[in-house]
Amino acid sequence: MQQTQGWFSARPLIMLMVRPYPKPTERINEYLVRLCYVNGFFKISELLGVLGMRPIKQAQMGQWAQHHLKALNKVLTKALGRPCDDVIALHSRSDTEKWLFGYDRALAELIVDFPRVCVHCVSEEKTMDWRWAIGTIARCPKHLTPLIDSCPHCDKPLIWDANILEFCPKCKKSWDITGTEVVEPLSQLEKDLWPAIDGNINVTEKQLQDLTYAMYMAARPFDVMIQRYGRIPFSRNHYQLVLNGLALLTSEDCRSKWVKACQRYWKNYPGYINPVHLLLENVDVLNTEENCHTFGFTERPEFIQKARVQYVTDKVKDQPIYHVDIFLLAKAINLSLSDATILFESKTFPMVNKSFVGNHKMMKSKIFNIKDIMKKVKRFAKGPKPNTSYIELNAGSKLLPRYLCQYGDVVNAVLNKEVQGYFNDAFDLSEVRVDKAMIFSWLSHHREEQCCYTITITSAALALAVDEDAIKSLVYDGELRWGKHQRRGEFIDGDSFLSYVERNNLYET
């Protein structure tokens, strides 16, 4: 295809020479590519600029905003010489396509931003099918060949360019349609995933959730941290990622190979800290033994979100596969979320993405390296020192509330060597044995620190082993004081509480 000279680019084009109607297989981008092709343009942006529409970024063409659609309708109505509601309607073809987006999926939006083509179809028909842009589709059901997103000659990613209907827009080499290699027919699940032109599909939302989860695991086969994506990131040969996800769902043999590969990284960790466990916990496998030969263990860095790596200093060699969020970390060491958060907020367990602060509303954004954390914890799981008297403490110990202390505070003190103690197992911090003499001294000091501030009426009641009404009575009797600037009686002045405890010689050992 020859590039059109810019003789008409100095003034807005009122009407195009060739004005085709949309085809049933097209959405907006596919139609605009064909409109460029038949009128001698390369890029969609070039065509829209000539028609008088303000520039629109390439990424915005994946999700057309309403004001862009309105502007597009205006210029196309003039350029085609007819109402263009049928073109604008291609953006949201029908209500039957609501399955293209799901909030509960690992990959929420199934329509991808990058072009994918069947080289046989474009060579035969000079048009693109909107279903090629569905991220859970791997192959063309007509020719059984993969949908390519990168040129097989130059390996460059394809771009939205009209030349894509004939050859690679980058290296200009024609699509090779002479291949005679034997290809397998579509599996039943692949057939079900291919929707009808009107958008009807023969799979359930749960199956789409399972496949997108499996695709993420295939992209990060040794990761235990699942970070959801609103849109599918570009990674070369996306079709292979789909096939690998299908293999994880349908082949017990592939999963067995995966288990062996995962052992290299996770053999020293409990079974629930393992990518395979996470997959089986979250999806319903089919075991139809289809496409098992396609599975590989190639990690795709495009599926590592920037928050996991961009704040790591050059001096630290971080391994993303050992990243966990605060929820999985708490599960790994058998602590409650509140106790694990104490270890994070005290910086005993440092975050990988260090720019984030301790905001409880952003709990899912907190990222830790479990390998580094376990190196620290294992030093405290080697058994007691001889000739030392120990007591056992856990989250249910009645001693701790009396000193305004949470169990996570004790674990933190042990890990920071403020109190001598040890755990039975590095992956089970739910119980700790601490030096008896040291712990009571530390608890008294901890209580004094807590009383430098106001304390909740609930904490005060637990500490004195009474109900909240009894605490209010102590305030009315002058034994305790409300916290400053507290009008609702929710907080007790810490100094008054500490003085009350000392006056009455409470908890002395």
C-alpha cells in the first residue's frame, strides 16, 4: 500500500473517497483500520487528524471516552456523508458483552489495547475481527493458527496501522501464509471461549475468572503474590500465555510438572506458601488433558506491577517471586493481621515498596519479601538457652491486656532482642516462650509508654478486668480522667490510668 500524499492535509477533509459500512466482525478500531486502508492512510491518528479531530493518544483508543466518541461521530458524519451512529455503536456492541469486564478477575478487562491478527484472515479478507482483541482467545477457529501480536520476522510488536492487513508495519515483510505445519483442532474450552459475532459466549463468569487467574499464574509461574490488572499488559506472544493458562486448568500432567519446578523455590516453605496451592485454592480444574504440551515456565516481567520493583534500591537484589502482601505474610507466620501489622509498622518487617506509609486503607499495597523475613525469624526458632526460666505467651494470654499490650508487641520485642525468647517454628509465631524475669520488666515499661497517650476505654476495661461501665464510674469518682478534648467518653487519660494502677499496686509480680 502506498502512502497518500498530503495534498489534502492542509485543509479538513469533508468526504472520503471510499466510505464502507461497518462489518459485523468489527469494533471501532478494526473499522477505522479498514477505513484507513481503503482510503490510503497508515495510522488511525493520521486519518482522524485529516478529518479535523483533535489528536487522541493510542492508549485512549482502547477505551474510547464519551467525549472522544462524540468528536469521532461529528467528523465521520461529514467524512462519510451519512449518520454514523452504527460506527459509534461498535464501541459497545450489545448488552450480551458485559462478560468482557469483571471486577473479581485477576485480569478484569478482556479487550486488549494492542492489535492481534490471524495472518490468514487478513490476507484473505483485508479486515480484522473484534474477537481477536479478546485476551482469553489464543487461536483463530477457522485456520487454527495463533493470533500474533508481534511480527514473526522482526519480532517487533504490531501497531494499529493499516499496513497490518498486508504486512508488518515495521519491517514491511509480507505475512507468511504458506506454513503447512500440522495444527491441533481447538479444544472444547477454546471453542466455548470464542464468542458469536453478537457477543454471546458459552462459558460462565466463574470459568472466565478461573482462566484469567490461571493466565496470571502462567505469566508468573513461581510467584505467590497475585496483583489484579484492570487491563491486560502487553507481553510478546500473548496467545502462548492463554494456552499455558488453559493447560494449567485442564492438564494434571502440566500441573505436576509445575509442582516439580516450584520446588526449586518453595521446598523450604509450608505447602500453603506455594503458587500451586494458590491456584488449586482459587480455581476449579477440569483435567481434560488438553493442550498440556504447550505449557512452559517462562516468567513475564510485564506482569510485575511497578509498585513491586521501582522503589528497590540498587544495593538490594530483590527477588520478586518471594513477594507477599500483608495478608499472605500473616498467614505464613500464623499471626493475626493486626499482630502482623504491628511488626510492619515498627519496621521489624520492612516493606519492599518503601515509599508507601502505614495506611490501613492501603493494606493490599504493602509488599514484603518473605525470604528475607524468614532469614530473620529463623534465628529465633532454635530452642531455649539453658538454665533460664520461661513462660509461654500467645494471642489469648490474659496477662497481655493487663499491660495494654498486644501479642504482636511481644513478638516484636523478641525479634528485636528486647526480650529473650524463642518460637517453636519459624512459620508459626502464634506462641512464644519468653524469659520470665525479662518479660515482666518489659511489660511494665511498655505500659508506661502506652500511658504517655490516651488509651481507649475498651483497653482500660480489659486491663482492669472490668466492663466499660466500671471505667466510667472510676472517672465519675475521680479515680480516672477522660482524655483531653474527648467529649464522648471514648478515651482515658494515660497518666491518670498509670497513677491508678500504681496507687493500687495492681499486677505487681
